[in-house]
Amino acid sequence: MNIMNFVTRQVSTLSPADPIDRAIALMEENGIHHIAVKCDDRLVGMVSDRDVLVSTGWMLVCERQVSDALGVGVVGPTRVEQIMSRPVISLSNADSARDAATAMTIRKIGAIPVLSDGRLVGIVTDTDLVRWLRELATTNTAADRVLSSPVSTRMRTMVVSAAPDDPLSDIVDTFRSCRFRHVPVTVDQRLVGVISDRDVRRALGWTTVRSMQAARSGESIDAPRRAADIMQTNVITATSKMSLRDALASMIYHQVHSLPVVDGMQLKGIITVTDYVKAIAREELL
């Protein structure tokens, strides 16, 4: 199916010279995670919430100011062009939903701008694709058959988990080496929390900014040091017998990208939005 059936056409954009504060404001106001960057009506970059988190800790310029004998300065980047990703991976308005899912899977990205004759006409995200997958999974279609299956048929059972007292440096190494987006936190195989790559990036960005401020001001900081310091404890979960349709509905409703799979208080696996996107790419469900 043509990708234009799935794109968001009202696209928020920035210019390279715009302040990062504006990117934060747009993301918070519109509930979005990716913004296209244009210059002279040409797409020149993309900014994600992850870019903002790792570079600023999601702190505004006023929160990143520091004073010393040299005067008042700002820690970290201040303009969009300093953190945006380039060159941009894009698709044509003639491409299909499967093309988008394939590109997201291969490139490990969650959003792709769509161009027509070099002009930005929309953006498609992994959330857009799975929302439509749920909507279009009518009776006796391939999508319906997949979503009617239990979570156990698609979940990943080889799950790398962390313990609450694991050093944050080990968590960072796990995300970097394995390129995971979510790591469950367990005690004796019992789920007690989950850490996302956003949690890690926020912690890294915050620590970097605060450390630089402390170095200039002579103060000390109490930085997060353990998995327990950054993990989310209010975790939405699935069971292995739950249908993939119900698990997807839960992700969409709660606005989460993964569900740890728990049976009898024990962690058995994890199902993510990426698993659904991979199914679209492999089986052409849209």
C-alpha cells in the first residue's frame, strides 16, 4: 500500500539556526519525537528527542547556564544544527508502507520523512505504521491472522536484563553494544522496572551538563549511578498468551514502545513496536 496513506502531512519543522529550546517546546506541545529541519525549503536534517536528550539532558538554555570569573555562559549546544542528524534517510511518495518498515528495520530508526520532487510532503513513524496495522487488520487478512496470534509467537525470549544495583556504566555499555532500546530490570527473574534508551540518554545528558557546570562553579553533583536511579517502575506488561492485537492496543493506549512479557510474576520475554514493524517489512501486512 502506498506510503501516502500512512504519513502525517502536517509536519513540524525547524531551521538549522533555531534554538534547541524551540525543538523541546515543539516536541512537548505536539507530543512528537522527531522534527524535520529545512533550509530554503530543502530538507537538511532531522532532530529526534534522543538527540536532544543526549546533548542537553532535556534542559533549557536557562537551566544550562553557569557563572564563573569569566562571566555567564551556557553548557552544551544551543542551536539545532549542532545536534541534528544528517544526511537524512528519506522515502519517495511513490514508496510503500513495506518500504518504510524495511528502512526503519535496517537503519534502526523510528521516523522517515517523505519527499515528492525533493519537497517535504510528510513524515511516517513506526507508531503510524502500527496504528494502521491495528486499524486495517480486518477478518481473514494476513494482518488479522498475525495479530490474532499469541504474544509468544513474536516475543523475544533471549532478554538481556539488569539488576537494580548494576552500575549505570554497565547499562550504558549494554545499550551501546547490543543496540537495545529497552532493558528490563529484575530481581530473581521478577520484573521490578524497565530502562529505555531515552532514560539512558537523559541521564547521560543531564550528568554531562551538570558535571560541566560543577567544574566551572566548583560545586559537586549527585549524579545517577545505578540502574535503580533511572529505571521506570510503573511498567505496563503483557502475558505470553495475550493476543498480539491486545498487546499492540496496550502499547498504543499507554504510548509505550515495549511490553515486558510476564507469566506468574516471572519475566519470560519482551515484545516491542519494532517486532511489529519487522512483521510489516517481512510479510507485507500493509
